[in-house]
Amino acid sequence: MNDAARNRAIDAPVVVEVGLGDRGYDILIGPGLLDRAGEEIAQRLPGTRAAIVTDENVATAHLATLQAGLDRGGVASTIITLPPGEKTKSFAHLQDVVDGILAARLERRDSVVALGGGVVGDLAGFAAGIVRRGMNFVQMPTSLLAQVDSSVGGKTGINSPRGKNLVGVFHQPKLVLADTDVLDTLPLREFRAGYAEVAKYGLIDRPDFFVWLEKNWRDVFAGGAARIEAIAQSCRAKADVVARDEFELGDRALLNLGHTFGHALEGAVQYDGARLVHGEGVAIGMALAHRFSARMNLASPDDAARVEAHLQAVGLPWRMADIPGELPGAEALLDFITQDKKVSRGTLTFILTHGVGQAFVAKDVPASEVLAFLKESHPA
Ligand code: NAD
């Protein structure tokens, strides 16, 4: 084997398959994938042209590399750049993306390529799902959160003024290229936020993975093999759930562990990323879900303490008091939760747990219990 071939073998990406039959696809995880994007895309989608949708931060750091990579593979591209941040997941920016795709005269067999975090992926995926009744879609996730969660599984969409992720479609990508090199430019705070979703897979039903993370999280943060391993494990976990329940009629809801409390907190700070980003909301939400489960005598308080300790060790917020500035009161937080959910006769559906790695869907959780718990946990 010559040097080039050897380097290529060392750098060969980990491949995780999403088993959805004729809509199945590969997730490639490893270094250097932006450089090889043209080759990987052209192989699977011969003759396709691309609209790269990205945000200003990611464009500055990585767009030139991707464009050169697409050029090398003979994939012609046009670029649509958006402002960064959760507020971009809006009707106004959806219109910008749709206009950009149509202005470039792309057709159904052409591809929308999302180069960015979960915001870009959700928005670009939605546009790909609706322009010309569905175009090809390729995810090139650049945040840890997007690499381990949002780029896999086909949920796309935007926020409505009435709530988060309320408008969207299921539209699976044809390919996910998770280039682990790009994480080197991701701010530490955002890396940590993505790590919350990594830990989530352990907490749902992979207790051994959680133990591994407790031991190895420093190496995951440092980069290299442990980081790739954590991303691959997370993608396998997500791919398994998605293959079992693509449209969230059952099990897939478990992926929402921590999200009911987390979304309420994001709403309560009006999606102000300076105060709370999505993954941080999930971290606090997971800690609250474990504490609430202990309060309901469903799990041991030791498990809640273990989760809180791990989140704290990695530097994530884990309680409401960690959010800077004032929060609305417990009643108002409950309003955010009930807006997000169907309330039937005063009861709610939550993801609760019997302990680390034993999450379950709990129907009929009394709203009065949630309110009492929010009052106890509220910093005011
Ligand atoms: P994000 O897209 O806002 O990215 C976070 C920040 O990091 C942004 O400022 C972005 O510009 C910057 N960034 C991203 N990659 C970078 C890089 N490599 N270098 C430098 N800066 C970089 O947020 P996110 O945390 O990636 O995603 C959160 C969104 O994902 C939320 O809207 C959430 O609802 C959604 N989400 C969707 C799913 C799904 O299944 N579709 C799952 C989980 C979360």
C-alpha cells in the first residue's frame, strides 16, 4: 500500500446505515469529508447539481473547502447564506431558501445540501421537502448536535411564533456526511450543547454507553478516535430508533427525553441563544426529567444525582438556576409545556425514567404534579 492509499485507509470514514428500505441511506463519519463531498455525492446522485444552504459562521470557516470538494467531483453549486441562530428557522428565511433554489433553476433530481448546524439542516431540509414536491437532500452537519442527532432521521421544519418545530415535513436525506474536522472550529459552548444529545442516547436505553461517556468524555472533547466513536455510537442509536419508528408513532418519542422541559425553557427565554441554546435546554431538561422521575418514585434519586453530576462535570447547565437572567414563574413554564403538548383531562405525556438507560413514555402525568415540581425546582 503506498502512502496515499494508507492515509486514505486510516482516514476511511465509519459508515452507519439507516435502514429505511428504498429510502435508506448512509451516514459517513470521519475527517476530510468536505474535501470528498463531490465524489461521494456524484457516486450516489449522478448528474445532480447542488444548492448549498449555510449560515454566515459556517460559511466563513468551511464553505470554500466544500465548494472546492464539489468542484472536484463535478457537482456544480450555488450558495444560499443565512444569518446564524434559532430565529433563522422562520417562514421568512424559508422563503429566502425556496427563492434561492428556484432562482438557480434547480430541478427535483438536483440536491439541497445543508452545510451547518441543526438550524440550517432543519430549514434546508424543509425547503428540499417542499420545492418541486421534494428534491434530493444531503446533510453535511457541522455542529456536534447536528452530527449526532438532527441530520439523521428526516425531521425537518421551522418554528412558528406559536411554538418550536410546529411546521415541517418528514423528508429523509439521501446521504449524511459528518466531517469530524469541522468540529475544530465549533465554539466550546456549542460542542457542549451537542454533547447533551450524545449523553441522551446513553440515558434512554444504552447504560453501558453512559458509563463509557462518564469515563471518556474528556477524550471526546479532545477529538480523535474517542470523538468519532461517540458520534458513531450516537448515530447508530438514532438510526435504530428511526428505522423502527420513522414517523414517531411509538418508540421514536423516547428521543424527546429532556425536550419537554427543555423546549419550555427555550420558549421562556424567547429562543435567546445568549441565555440558552437548544442542547443546554435539553441538558437541563434531562436532569429535570430524572429528578421528576425520582420525585414520582419511579427511579432512585441516586440516578438523578448521577446525571446531574455528569452534566456538571462536562460544564453543561443542569438546573434552571444556571440560566442567566430571570425566568417566568412555574405557572408560566407549565403554560409553555401545555402549549407544546396535548393536555387531556389535566394529564400530560412525558418521557420519564426508571433509572440510567431506562427511559419510557409516561402517559397520564398529572399537570398538578408537574406544577408542584416546577415550583420546587424554580430558582426564584
Ligand atoms: P445551530 O445550527 O444554531 O448551530 C449552533 C451555532 O454554531 C451557530 O451559531 C452556528 O453558526 C455555529 N456553527 C455550527 N457549526 C459550526 C462550525 N463547524 N464552526 C463554527 N461555528 C459553527 O444549532 P445546533 O445546536 O446545531 O442545532 C439546534 C437546532 O437543531 C434546533 O433548532 C433544534 O430544534 C434542531 N434539532 C432538530 C432535530 C431533528 O431531528 N430535526 C433534532 C435535534 C435538534
